[in-house]
Amino acid sequence: MIKRFLFCLVYPIYKLKDYPVLYRGKNFKLVNFGIFAAFDAMAISIIFFYYLFLKGYIPTLKILFLWLLSGVFIWIGAKLFFFLVWWEDFIQNPKGYIFQTGFSNHGGIIGGILLAFLLSFLTKINIFIIFDGLCIGSFLGQFFGRLGCYNYGCCYGKPTDVQWSICYTNMDSKILRLYPNMKGVNIHPTQLYTAFINLLAFIGFIFFLNHITKTR
């Protein structure tokens, strides 16, 4: 019974990697990553505003309006950092890279930090309270985000022979679009490693949330 329960729990997650495309049009594709990104954004927003509420801040229209800018800051930061990482290829083919679906998580974090300072400056909320709320929310958000990476086939791991290794076989997966020779090759599920580490970190913070809200 326990083995069957674990199988029913793990198998759907395992199979996520085989279905990266949500809709296939004549000249374009919609991938499932956007769904995971939406859950990521919703998780961060809910936890962030809940944390502000625990600290005694009621969301005003100004705060909500500024929060709508978070997507813009994060998107721009992630996109610009992507160009920075691949700057040599970008210089050689700027048109191809401008319209390519490519982002960098590090750039998104930088954009989020800039937003936090702007939000603190305009609302007079302590910057450390904003950082606390964003960090706690981001742990849960990144759980969904990394599942999206697993589904999309980006942020993939190195080849391995461990029993829990995975392999991509759908040619729509990013890893196989970049490296077709990796089809069927066993690799580390690094996206799942980071997803569940973030989930455990979020659960850990929840246990200490009452103490955190009283000490800042």
C-alpha cells in the first residue's frame, strides 16, 4: 500500500518531463512552463502579502500597483542577464537572441531586489521586512518554478548512473533542442533536487514564522 501510494505520488512528477508543449500551432508552440511560472508568481505574491499582514501592514492600492511592476522588473532583469551570459553569441546574432525564449534566474533575482528597494522607498516599509517576505515566498515559488524547468527541459543535470536518474526523449525539450545527442542519456534530475530543497526550506521557515514576525 505504501509503495503504491509513493508510486502514485512520484510518477506524475516523473512524467512531467515528457510533455513540455501545451499547444502546437502552425507557426508557434505554447509550452507548459508558463503555467508553472504563474504558480511561482502566485505563491510568492500570496506569501509576501500574508507576511506583510502579519507584520501589521494592510496592502494599499499603492502597494498593489507597485507589486504589479514586479513582473516587469523580474522579466527585464532575467532577459538582460541572459544577454550578458551569452553576450558573445548575442553579438554575432542579435536578432536571433532578442526573440529567443531565454531568461536567467539570476537576473530575475536582481530585478526583484531593485523592486524591493523601490517598494520600501515609496511605501516606507522596512526593507528587511520586504526582503523577509520575498525570500519566504520565493522558496515556495521556486518549488513550482523548478518543476517548470524540469518540464521544459532546462537547467538540466550532468550524465550519471544513479538509480534515480532521468532521461529526456521528447525532442521539444530544451536539452534535446540544444543537444540532440542527449536523447535517452541518463542525467541527474537537478531541477527536482532544487525544487524539493526549496519546498523543505519553505516548510522550515513556516515553523519559525511566528518567531520571525515578532523579532522584526
